[in-house]
Amino acid sequence: MTGQPKIEIFNTTDELFHAAAEAIAGYLAAAIRARGRASFVLTGGNTPKAVYELLAASPLSEHLDWRQVLLFWGDERCVPPDDPASNYGMAWRTLISRLLIPAENIHRILGELADPTEAAELYENGIRSTFPRESPPSFDLVLLGMGDDGHTASLFPGTTWDEERWVVANYVARLESNRVTMTPRILNAARKILFLTSGSSKASALAGVLEDRTGAYPAKRIQPQSGDLTWMVDKAAASLLRHDAR
Ligand code: 6PG
């Protein structure tokens, strides 16, 4: 990591969502200017929905050429794409269906496969063939959320994974369900990682991740090797951070 994470705190979720959408459009546009295309890893959960809708609507939708954006997912639930729980499905409804993005730019995790390990292997192989010269690739932007328990993507407390792999299947006993998730190995190679977190239920985990060296919060494992890490949070989520962090 090039330095300490940057923490941006907003008074309201509305301000947070607008600032996040503007920041995302800015990073992607800059990547396209620099390298001709932008790779963007999406997150699931509820927090990004409004952000995706803002990105897909005027004026932000005109800020970049979405035909040059490659979409990936940091994690997926093991459900078909039209299931209400699908992370791909959520991104389709709020973002993709509203923009002109070529189908070949959309790299979704096959949550519908009966074997999540196969879905993880296929996804990792697909990433390898999209970025044949990078091992692992440096995604231009990785968007992540965090759960109340400090999980991020589908890296949950109490779960383990093969640290060498880029994508793994992860069984989450608390949810009694399988997930497919990118691992810190590939996530930390990103040029830019942006966490979006809101609400008082996240306050304890946020303080744990940013300030407590001992807690077993998987979100702590997100430390880009040479990229930047920014946390965009609302005041409620930041309420337990030490005064000097606010
Ligand atoms: C998912 C995720 C997950 C999510 C957090 C936060 O598939 O659920 O990608 O890591 O980002 O659980 O979710 P909320 O935004 O709903 O709090």
C-alpha cells in the first residue's frame, strides 16, 4: 500500500452515495484515458445499489464511455442470475441494463453452477485469459462493502481459503450457504480499492478494521500492495472512530 488508507466521512448516506458515484466515474474515466479501457470489480449487498443507479443516470452516465469498461464481481451468491439474491442480478437491474455495455465486457461469476468450486475455477481461468500478461492482474477499481461482522466480498470471519488462489468457493456456516469470492491475493493487486460503508450497525467493525490491530476482521486483509485504499463512510458508520480519524 502506498500509505495509510484514506477515510472520507459524509454527514448523510445521500452525500456518501453521490460522492462515491462521482469518485467511481472519475477513476474509471481516468483509467480509460490512461490505458484505453477500465476494469471495474463490483460488489454486492445493499449499499451500492443507489450508487449504481447514480452511475447509470445522467449526468454521470455521460462522464465515461461504458463500452470501454470491463465488469467483474468480487463475490457471488450461489444462485441463478435472475434470483433476487444474485449480485450480478442486482448490478444488472441498477446499472448494466441502463447503459451500453457490450456483453463480452461483462464477466459474471456463474452462481448457478451446482459446484461452487467449479464456478470459482472457471472464474479464475476467465480472469487469467482476459489478462494473460498479468499474474494477478491489477484491476483499475475494486469496489467493496463490509458486513457488521467485518466480512468483505465473501471472506467471512472464521472461514479460511487457499491464499494462493485468486477466486475460491467459501462455505459460510452462519448463512448455511456457499459463496464464490475473490481472495486478498487478487484484490490487493488492484490499482484502487474503494470501500463503501454506511449505518451505525457497521460502526464497531469499522473501528475494528481501521483502528484495532487484534480483531479478526477479514476486511483488514484488504491492503493493496501498491495501489490506493479509500474508505468512504457515513457519519453513523464512523461514530466509533477515534476523534483524530474523523
Ligand atoms: C455480498 C457482498 C458483501 C457485502 C457486505 C455489505 O455479496 O453480500 O459483496 O461483502 O458487500 O455484506 O453488504 P451491505 O451493503 O448490504 O451492508
